[in-house]
Amino acid sequence: MATTAALLAALAQAKRQLAANLEAKGISVSGVSSFCALAALVLEIPSSLPACSVPAESLSIPEGVFSPSLQKLWQAREALRQNLGAKGIDVTGITALSALVAQVLNLHSDAAEVVPVSILHVNWTQANGADEYSGVIYSSYLSIDGSEWIEFPPVAGQEPNSMCTAWLPGATQIYAEEGKWLYLFPGSYQLTVQLQLPDSIEELSFQMAATLYAQDGSAAASQRIENFPLTAGGIHTITFDTLTIQAEGLYRLCLEEGAPLIEIPSLDTYLSVYDIELCRFDESTAAYANIAALEGAIQSASQYAPGDYTDFSAVEAALAMAVALSAARPKAQSQALVDQTAQTLMDAIGALVLAADLTALQNAINEVKKHPLEDALDASAVTAARDAGQALLDAKPAAAQQAEVDAAAQAILNALAALQWKEGALRNPIPYKSMMSVTQGLHYSYNGNVYLCKQSASVCLVIPGTLSSWWEKVD
């Protein structure tokens, strides 16, 4: 069942990719959710190639809850195969929907209009902060003065059953948890932001600047909107449409000076942000790069846990770049960059070194903390074994060093077991005898219990456990 569910998820992703490709070629798919209907729209894309015969293929559908859905998707797959054959693209033997969708990239539309290509779309109301296209969770980070950024998690919105992210006056950055940057290609971009004014303020004018910062900190593109009117309760859309990027690369989206223009702004004055969308405008004839290998590398990286390896930083850096580039929907001329990014991520995964199991060593080091070493006759062996173990722990040893790690842990435990304690220490109490000399601060044993002496006496007439001012029982 899990395998079938994963297949459905992969097919759903292919469906979204096909819809995006059709939109990019000037074919509207608004409101079309059926894969069969999407496949039929491929026929609207003109092609100069003669049709070729594509024999029908059968597919064994497993019985189960998902069988009807799989049957419909198989029918859609077959419809798409036949449509591509009618366009002169031989897809004989190709069964993967993702591979079929990739073939649509080879078709060109005669439409001359410019179409928006969504790079980022975060809808906190519907997806609780997830990007609609990549599924990546995006977060909002706020800074009052730009020196320290704090994360703003989604909170309950003012609309029924809604979520939003609340912004205090200041600057806010939006970026994905996996990578703090967006990969953008040269071109014009449009940013739309949906805001809602809290009911506590009836009406005000609002100012905001949208800026795309390059990695060197420079503002590559920026637009400011002044005196935008807001009324209480209503959801308002602010559009920035003059953002132009000259060079491809990584950028950070920042919305600045989101403070309402009121005389005394307070920290409980905030704006609810429900939706953010950043679109690039492309000619509909533009073909897009095949990112199947890139998405496969991202999926592979998600299977690895950072704590299981000696150094995961190279994978994290490569993964951040891959996620950003995948979300950017690169064009065909960037295929080499896409392939290199996928390979870099796979190389980083291949270079991972499995870490040794440090549980026993960490437990042994923690065990040292439970022993009062100052009460030992000589704790040098313990401290030396502990320090050596800590140094090995800090070095993040590989799995090949497991025997060394285990030996270091055992050395600490052996040193602890060999400790000898000073007479009168908690671990070595003095047997109490009637009328003996006792010393304040030392421990004495009596009737199976241990007591701390609180007063010194050359001849003690007070039996342990009888007077609290003289003796304190130690558990």
C-alpha cells in the first residue's frame, strides 16, 4: 500500500508539472484537474513533425483502495502517449509519466504572449506555509532593526479556519527552511502580497518596499509602495511589478518597513499576511530544462539523516542550491547548470562518511559527572580517560573507528571502577563507634545508613540519626 501511495504522489507531481508546462506554452489550464483533460490539451500545441504510430500498452493495476485512481492515471498516461505520437514524438516503451511530461518540453507554441511562471507561492491559509509548487515549507523571519532575525510561525488568522503569519513593524524575510535563497534567472518579476488589517484599527495608510537581495548584500531589484490604503477586516492585495533581475543567481526576498503610518506604532499592531507569490514573466515559446534528475537527487538527499554522518555540511549546501534551482523552473538553456547541480548533490551524498555510534562514549562521559572526583584519592586516570574520550567525540569519528570509540568508553568506565575514595567521603564512610571522635564534613555509616557529620567532637555522645543538628542522613 505504501508503494502505491508513493506512486500516486509521484504521478500527482507529474500532473502539476504538465499543467505548468502547458501554461508556459500559452495554453490555459485554469480549473482543469483531470489528467486526461490536461493530456488532451497537448493537441493544441502546434508541431511541424509528422505524426508517428505509438502502439497502445497495457498496465497491470494492483487491487486496493487506490485502484480506481491508478486506473484513471493509466488512462491519462495512454492519452498523453497517443497525443505525443500525433505530434511526431515517438514514446514507444516510455511508461513513466514524468518522462512523458518531459517530452512536452520539446513542443513549441506559436503563441507570442508573455505568460507568468510562478517561482514562489506560499499560501498560509491553505497549506500552512508550504510552497504550492515545490511543497517546501517557507518561513517568515522578522527583524526590528536588521541586526537579529526571529522566526514568525503561522498563527490563527482572522478569517474562519485560516492560518497566517503576523508581521510586526520592521523588515521581514521569506525563505524556505531547506535553503534560505531563491534561485532567479534574468527577467522581470511580479510579487503579490495579501494583507489583512486587524480589527482594532479602522483604517490607515501603509508603506512597504519589496527587495531582492543578491548574495553580496546588494539590492538587485526593489520597489516601494507608499500610502497604500487599508481598511479593517478586508484582505488587500499589494502588487510589486517592476522587479527586474539582470544576472542569474541566488537572491533573498525581503519586505521592508512594513510599519503602518500611525503616530504611535505598538508591538501589538500587526498585519496578517495570507499569501505571497513571486512570478517570472517568460515568452510562452520558452522551453524548460528537464529537472527529473535534479528532483531525484533532492529526493535521495532527503533519505539521509545529518546525525548519522561525520560531516553533512556539503550535502546541506548542495541541497539548498538544488531546492532553490528546482523551484526556479530553469529554462532549457540552463540544462547544464541543472545537471551539474544534481551531480554536485549526488557527489556530496556519495562522499558521506558514516559516523561511529557515540552513544556508549557519551554515556561514559556523562557517568563521570555523577562522581565527586574531588573526594577521590587520585582521579587523574579518570580525567585523562574522560578528556581523551571527549576529544574523540569532538572529532566526529567515522564508523571505521568504532572499535576505538568503544575502547575509549570502556577506558572511562574502567577508570571509574578503579577509583579509591578518601576516608570519610560519601563513597567511603567511616564506621561509627560509640564515643568516637567525629569531624564536621565527613561521612559516617551506622545501622546501614550514611550520615554527614555537622559538628566536630573529640568524644561524640550523639548517635547518628538522633539529632538533626549533629547528623544529616544522606540518601
